[in-house]
Amino acid sequence: MAAARAVNLPDAAGRFGRYGGRYVPETLIPALDEITAAYQATKRDPTFKKAFFELLHDYVGRPTPLTYAAKLSDRYKRKIYLKREDLNHTGAHKINNAIGQGLLALRLKKKRIIAETGAGQHGVATATACALLGLKCHIYMGTEDMRRQQPNVFRMRLLGAEVIGVTSGTCTLKDAVNEALRDWVTNVESTHYILGSALGPHPFPMMVRDFQSVIGREARKQILKKEGRLPDLLLACVGGGSNSIGLFHPFLRDTSVRFIGAEAGGRGSALGEHAARFDGGTFGVFQGMASYVLQNTDGQVMGTHSVSAGLDYASVGPEHAWMRDTKRAEYIRCSDDQALAGLHLLSESEGIIPALESAHAIGVLPEVVKKTQNGAIIIINVSGRGDKDVAEVARFEGVKL
Ligand SMILES: *Cc1c(COP(=O)(O)O)cnc(C)c1O
């Protein structure tokens, strides 16, 4: 009963229980209404779906494989499968959403796209989708992040995007989001804002989830074909929450399937040292939505830390907050060190170097298997490939390249 209800969230107000909603300036409400209406229409439109799935197939390279991890399986006495989002064009799951929203922008007759980016992964995915679809692309990025992620800045420029440096606040992701929202308020007639994760004001959490649900739908079919039954557990890293909700959501009604999300435990449990929103966060409002937020007692949002830029965010998608409160999903923290161990483990045992974000899902595996029986089927989402992180891993481990 609860599971059936779950599938129909968010409600008409964009709420997952007390989470979600639209905490934005009044001037953006008409745009959010317009996107919601256009998006609802696309859901029923076979030509939109056809265009989306054709691009996922012919351009992104979907479906991605579900790879049996033989050595990990041996080691842990479980059947461990890897959903290979690392094999998508551009190297991660973010392109699924960027293409979906790019097509939606064409439908809304908006020729200009803006987006925020932290590490540059969502910026690159958005710039790619814009090049493909012939859309003008402006990417907001904190200048501190630009300095740390120069190759991605150059990639975006190669793809024809304009990268706009943001110098307010800490010059990082949250400041880039603020700046992108400000731009959107001013240019909403001509511009669509492609949000990069399953968060922000309604309808973004729902829309991003739906575009990313291709991950879970494929995985469900693939595991039924390979094993003849549903998995016992799904495991994914949780930044904003898009790769994890994309894997989990098509299994929401399957109450025998457990969900575990791995958050960035960083380098300690004090506020500011991690991005474990469910461990150290409290109910609050941040960047357009109600969710768990890492904040002080005045409601000031705190700085975060993670070895992986993609998990380094002070809040989390509202559907995860709801799943956590209703105990549909469980969230555990994975420290920087555990994540690095996870990266080594997957690289050495299966020949797959995961993104540092994805390595958080591998890093908690030794702990997660203890929650299951021998022979249990576990699917881990490998949300992206690790090429982008090789230099950072070397630096972290004191290796000179
Ligand atoms: C951005 C990113 C993440 C985190 O974002 P979610 O929205 O939580 O999926 C995870 N993995 C990779 C490879 C990323 O680029």
C-alpha cells in the first residue's frame, strides 16, 4: 500500500511528504509551471519518447551493460553486479538527464541553456547535449572550481559553451547555483535551466529522476534475464541523488529489494568536514526545496568536504529525504579513505577504475554485505569512470605524476 503510493510522488504541489516544494522567487513560478506542463505532456507523447530513446541508444550508447563482478562476488560470497554508467558517452550518468532536458527546452522553444557545475561533470554533459541539439549554452562555475578543474573548463569551451566564472561566496558549486538562478529569473523567457541532479524546486526532482530512471529500468530487465529473479539490494552513491534515484525508482514497488545510498563521509564527523546530510543534517530549505541540510543552528548552510567533487553538496534530493524517513532506503556514510580503498578494490579486482563518487558505493561494500545473506544478489551503480580523478587520487596518495 505504502509502496504503491510512493510511486505516485511527488504530489501536485511537488512534495514528497514534507520535502520538496518550490522555495523560489515569485517571478520563477510561471516558468516552473510552464516546464511542469510541458514535461507532463512529453510523458504522454510518443514522438518525444522516441527522440529521447533514440539519442540514448545511438548517441549515448545505451543500454549500458550489467557486468557480473566475478572476483568481488567470490570474495564476498554474494552475486555482485555492476551497472555500467561509466560506459556512457562523456563517462557518467549525467548525460541521460542533459539530453532529456535539452529536448524539453527545444519543445519549450527556448534556445538558450544555462546550467551550474561544480566539478564540471554536469557542465560537460550539458555542453555536449547543447552541441548535439544546437542550443546556446552558458555554464556557471565558481572560480575556485574552475581552477581545480581546468581540463573540464577547456572541454566545455571545446564543445562551444561559454563558462562564466562566479566570484561570490566560496566561489564553488552553491554560489554557481545562486548565480544560475539569478540569470534564470532575468532571462526566463528565452532560457531553460538544466539542473544537474534530482533536486531544486519542483518539477526538477521528478523530471531528473524520470530521465535517470532508464538506469533502473534497464537493470531490472537485465537482472531478471541473467538471474531469473529480482536483486536483494541496490547500492549507489548519493550526491544530489540522481544516479541513485535513477537506479532505485523502477524497483520502488518491489518491497523485497533494499536500497542503500552512500554519502560522502569526508575526513571527519564535525560539520564542515563531510557531506553526510542524513547523518549531520537537519530539516531545512536550501536552493529551492525543503530537505535535509547541513546547517548551523541559525540555518546558515555550512561548508562541506569530500574527496569527490560530485558528492560535495550541503543538501540532498527531496525524494531521498522522504525515503529515508519512511525507511524505504537506508543511507550510510563512506569516508574519503574508504572511498579510495573502494577505487583500488574495483580497479584491481575487476579492471574498472570508477569515478571517486562511484567509489563511495564500492567503499561501503564490506559493511553492506554483512546486511545480506550468502548468495544475495547485489547491484552496484558505477555512476562514472575514474579517468577524470586519476590526478586527484595520485595527489591524495602523495604520488607525483
Ligand atoms: C555528479 C556525479 C555524481 C553525484 O550526483 P548524483 O546526482 O547524486 O548522481 C555521482 N557520480 C558521478 C560520476 C558524477 O559525475
